[in-house]
Amino acid sequence: MRKQISPATVRYFTSGKSGVRSADPDEVIRLIREAPQALSETPSSQTVWIDITNPGSEESELLRDQIGLHPLAVEDCLRGRQRPKIDRYPGYYLFVFYAARINQERARMALNEIHVFLGTTFLITVHDQQVPEVARVVDSWRMDPERLSDPGTLAHALLDLIIDDYYPVLEHFSDRLEEMEHQVFNDPEPTIEQAFLLRQEMITMRRVLTPERDALSSLVRHDLPFVRPRLVPYFQDAHDHVLRVTEEIDAFRDVLTGLVEYQTTKASNRLNEVVQTLTAWSIILMTISMVTGIYGMNFDAMPELHLRWGYFASLGLMAAVSFALLIYFRRKKWL
């Protein structure tokens, strides 16, 4: 079970003829337990929503024992770190999605896992931290309860907001890529470490998007008993948005891979230039050492050894050979 960081928060809402209001827990639990197993021809006059933040043992008992959700589904909520999916249970479905945002302090992407139980007349959301999308849907529900009149509509509104908030994350990735491009082409300092950190964020996002895309695709292809046919095009639109975000992430990863390859090639070329320069100067110095080594031997019959200008002749020879090699290496563009 996850370590409690802050006290759990449980909110109960219900809608009726008087609009959306906070409800008594016992009333909400009763309505959920009495919910029909399939949608009726006419929408229910009353929809209930339970929102749980940072669940603990008491919330586990509420979900499992009082409401009657499957123990495995409740365990998934408390364990966290679940793969995005849609699981079917008797009388309801479990959606696992991830909300994304930018952590301004760390300038990095952060993911918030959210579990959504969807039934014929109820919606239950469970998450570790505050998810702004939940509060926004609740506010919209209060303002226009006729438009968001059933759990399927509320579930779509929530998922749609979660997916729409992926786009600021894409902008964050795009801005960082532009900065990296500028550094690669203008800054001599390497950017490999920053590139791999960004790549890790993209991989994490991609691991979330792929199963979410598959889950929405499954929802659109099959007739779910708790989603009215009129909502299928809306879920199809959400699926298309996830697909678009996935394609954008793939494009960013390709650009990032190209930048890393360019940076690696640039560093390799710089190293080759250094090696060429060192090799050229080593050959020049080696030639000088050869001349001085020959004239440093202990032989009496050495050419020009007894001439007054012999020392200067050897210096001139070394200078001439060095200058000739320098010209040769410059023509070869080694220096």
C-alpha cells in the first residue's frame, strides 16, 4: 500500500431536478449499489459521482466493502503505476488514464494516474494527487447539468480534458528541442546529457499514449453497455487526438535522434581534427629530433663536424625540413 503523504479527500456529488449538489455519503453509496446492470432506454434522472484523492485503508474499505467494487480493481487503485487500460467488471468498467502537466519547478513533465469507474448511473474517480481536470469537469457539470446528464458524458468530458492537456506538454517538448538545436549549432559545449533526459521524458509519455490509444480504439470498436451510441463519435474524436499526440511525440523523437547523431558526428570530427594536428606536429618534431640525434652521436668523422658553420648548417637543415613539412600538412589541411 502506498505511503500516505496527505490525508485522503472524498467528495460526493449527485445530480437531479435541482441540479448538481454535494450529497450524503450513505445516499450515494445506496444509489451505486442499486444501479442497474445495463442502460435503460431513457437516461437516469440521477447521476452520482465520488471523487477520491490520495486513497488509504479507509477508502479501500469504502470502495471494496461498502460500494462493492472488485478487490482487484481496488488493489489497482491503491498500488498505482498501472498501465493505461479499460477493464470490464460486472456492472461497471474501469478506465486507467494519465493526466500530464509541466512541473514548473523542475521544468519537466509530470504524470498523474487516474482511475475511473464507469457504471450505468455512477462515476468514481480515484487519484493520488489533485487532478485539475476533475475539478474543471465538476464545475462544468454544475453549470450545465443537462449537457453532462449521464456518467458516459462525464467520463468523456474528463478524458477529453486530460487529452487536451497533453498539448501544453508537446509545446514544452518543442521549446526544449528548439533550445537544443540552437545549442548544437551555436554552442561548443556538448548537449548529450540534456538530449537523453528529454528523450527519457518522451519515452515515458509514449508508454502512456500507446495503451491509451489502444484502449480508446477498443472502446470505439465495441458497444460498451455503459456508453450510449451517441457518445461513440466523441470518443472517436478523443482517440484521434491521442493518435495525433502520439505522432507528434514520434516526430520529436526523430528530430532528437538526428540532433544527437549530429552532435556525436560533430564531436568525432573535432576529435579527428585534433588528432590530425597532433600527428602533424609530432612528425615535425620527430624530424627535428632525428637530425639532432644523428649529430649527437659520438663519431669524430661526422660531416661538417669540424666546420665553424656546421652547427648553423644543422639548425638550418632542421628549420628547412620543418618548414617543408608545415607547408605540406597545410596543403593536406591537417593544420
